[in-house]
Amino acid sequence: MSEKLDIKDLGRRIKGRDEKAFRYLYVEYFHHLQSYAMRYTYDWTEAENIVQESFLSLWCNLHRYDAERNVITYLLTIVRNACLKYIRDLKIRDHNQNKVIEALLFSNMMDNEPDENLLRRLNEILYRLPDKQREVLLKHAVERKTLPEIALELGIAESTCKTHYKRAISLLRENLHFILFGL
């Protein structure tokens, strides 16, 4: 199938489960779709996985595809939705990771026999933080104050307070990743 196919004809043939037409679509458009997915994921391997799964989804769900619709546009929609789901899942994981870090760090501080190695490492990291970041983090995690309360108490903007907190958590995440995830 070396000649260029009409897109409408390609879509109709794929809808009819023509494997040669599907293979043509895959070979001709895989890398274009992967580049498109890269705009969302910034991860070449993840973009490749998303496009691979999108082709599989198209083939397994041909009953949902309207053959009068442009098959490439339809596939682009599948890829875009998969990329948005990937980003949403990353945000959820990232948000929960902050909570896991807080729970790990500050639940161990309250134990009768805290892990000395973890506490030593935590203290090293805490003292590498700029003063305001450390202060905001400790007020939030140890004193259980909200970020708006901390901002008011310190006389800084709430957005500045949030920035201090996010940067502190980010540094903790980077430095304690091996403890949390066994790396």
C-alpha cells in the first residue's frame, strides 16, 4: 500500500477492519501523533505509549468510530484525551505525593521511637531551606496552621506563602524520594 490513500476511504476501510489500511495509518501517522503527544507530556516514551494505546483503542472500539469522520482527526482526539488524562493523573499523584511526604515526615516525629536516620536526614534538609520556607513548612505541618493564617501571621502575601510552601515540599520530595519510594 505505497500509494497515498484518500482519508475518507482510509476511514471506511479501517471501519471495515481492513488490517492493511490500519497498518498504513499506523506507519504513516504514528510519529506525527507521537510528536503531538509530546507537546502535552514532555516525555518521549510516555508520548509513544499514549499513541500506541490510542491506536489500540481505535482498533478495539471501531463500533464507536463513524466512518464518515476523518480517521486522523478522530485519532488525534483519542491521543489528546489520553494526554489530558495523563496530565490530570500526574497532578493527582503530585498532590498526593505532598501529602505522603507530610504524613511520613511528621507522623515519624510524633512516634516514641522515631527513625533516627530519617530524622537526621530531615533536619539536614530543613536547615538547607531558606528561613521563610522552613518557617512556613513547619507552621503548616507541625502547628497545623493554614497557609492563609501563616501569611497573615508573617505579614506576607498568601501567594508568597504558598510559593514558600510548594518550594519547601519540592525540595523535601527531591531529597526524600529514596525513602518514600525505595529508590
